[in-house]
Amino acid sequence: MNELLRTELLGMKLATPILAASGTFGFGEEFEDFVDLKRLGGVMVKCITLKPRRGNDGVRIAETPAGMLNAIGLENPGVEKFLSDILPRIKDRTNVIVNISGSGVEDYGELAGLLDVDGVAAIELNISCPNVKDGGIIFGTDERQAALVTAAAKRSTSKPVIVKLSPNVTDITKIARAVESAGADALSLINTLMGMQINIHTRRPVLGNVTGGLSGGAIKPVAVRMVWQTAQAVNIPIIGMGGIQSAADAAEFFLAGAKAVAVGTANFVDPSITMKIADDLATYLCGAGLKNIGELVGKVAV
Ligand SMILES: Cc1cc2nc3c(=O)[nH]c(=O)nc-3n(C[C@H](O)[C@H](O)[C@H](O)COP(=O)(O)O)c2cc1C
């Protein structure tokens, strides 16, 4: 089992190539009754901003066929509290990848600098949040802005910088190439797809924020397609995510070219799902006669 799944990413040693996606796994410690954090590749913690944020008012989550809509609004304790209270508790338990968001290019630089500390394995730039007015989607849909944000973070930190791409674009490979040229060490994709749900009785939007991000099984084919396209366009590693609920789902992402994967919405359905996915993936690799997960990466025959 160990050798089948063990891999390396950006200098991090991963026990398995299964990570937890930002915003769906808290800071990792909340899941310790269900998950052996040492068997996860890492935890991409809930988005951190310079100042604490209360998040959006009203309804923040709605169920949809094969997925969910969310508009949390980047609720988080702020970077200061994260560094003083939370990081010391979690830093030795797993690879901590800190997801950050800002309302200006400078915010990303400042946050990346503040997080250049022991215990942070990598920084993930959330340039793709669709749920707050100043939450970054502009950076994720504009090549120039995406490159500026990436360069600002790279200048400020010695940690690997992962840029999280938005699927809410016409051609994701253009943004991917722009951030690779600006120095990104890896990409993660995809974030949520913008969606909306209306209550036909009240005739009002279900979410307080009106629109929200669609995640879960419904978006998996879109995510696999985008990982496949992006893998052919860049030379940096890709962390694939979007609707992964089983080892078979994860295997599709590896075949499409992802070096690691992250599980998001499925954690709400079964908090121990990442462990099951790891076990079943090992069984699949064994059955396919493979010795290590790396042998699957990018092997889709098109
Ligand atoms: C409730 C919720 C909160 C999220 N918060 C964040 C966040 O803070 N930062 C971020 O980059 N992505 C966030 N995401 C996006 C996920 O990390 C992931 O990219 C997306 O949901 C697709 O994966 P999934 O279908 O497995 O959930 C959030 C998703 C959900 C469902």
C-alpha cells in the first residue's frame, strides 16, 4: 500500500496523493476522529485573508442534483490568528498548504510573506473565488492579473506557490500558461463553477449571496477535461479536483495528467472518504499491475 501511493510534490513527501480541498476540511484537526492525517498527502486549509472575515449573510449552502452550491464568503480568522493559534496545532500533523485570498495584488504578496514560516509546506493562491465581490475572481479570469498576483506571491516567499484556477473562463490554458510564466510552481484546478438556485415559492434566490459556486459530482467531467487540457499546456505539476467521490473518480484525474488530487464536497457526505479513496486506489493500482501512482499520471490514450 505504502509504496503504491507514496509520491512527491514540490519537495513535499506525500504518504498518498490524496489531499483535502480548501474550504471543505476546516484546518484538518476537525476531521481527526475520521481521518488519519498522516495518510493524507496534505490539507489545503480554509482560505486565509489579511483581516478576519465574517463571511456572507443568509443561506450559504444549498444542495443541488449531484452536488452543492456554496457562497461562504471566505469566513476565516485572519492571518494573525492563523499563525499564532492554528498553525502551531496542525503543523506537525500533515503537509499544511495555506489557501490565501486578497482584494488586491499587494494583499497576496503580503500574505505570502507573512506565511513564509516553519510549518507551512506551500501556499495556494485562491484567485478564483466566485462568492465575494472582492474575492479574487477577477484575478482568475484575466491573464495579466493572474500573472501579477502570482509574481507578487513568488517575490515574497520561499515556499512553493500553487495557483488555483477558475473554471469560469473560456480557455483555462491561457491563464495556466500566464501563471506558469510568472513563476507558479504548480496549479490546482478546478475551483467551483458559478451557479444559482431560485426558490419558486418565494421567487427569491436560495443563497443570501444570490449566486454561488457549484461543486461535487456534477462538475467532475468539466474538471477532468480542464485538467487534461491544462496538462498538455504547461510543464508544472497539477493538483486535480472537482467532484471526486471515489478511487475511480480520482484515477480519471491521474490519467488526465494530475500528479495529486484533492477531495472537497465528498467530505461533507462521508468525513472519512479520503481514507477509503486511498485504500481503493491502492487496490486499483495493484489490479492494474502498477507499482506506483506515478505510472498512471497522464496515461490517458487519446
Ligand atoms: C463549502 C466550500 C467552501 C470552499 N472554500 C474554498 C476556499 O476557501 N478557497 C478555495 O480556493 N476553494 C474553496 N472551495 C472550492 C474547493 O476547494 C474545490 O476547489 C471545489 O469545491 C471543487 O472540488 P469538489 O467538487 O470536490 O468540492 C470551497 C468549496 C466548498 C464546497
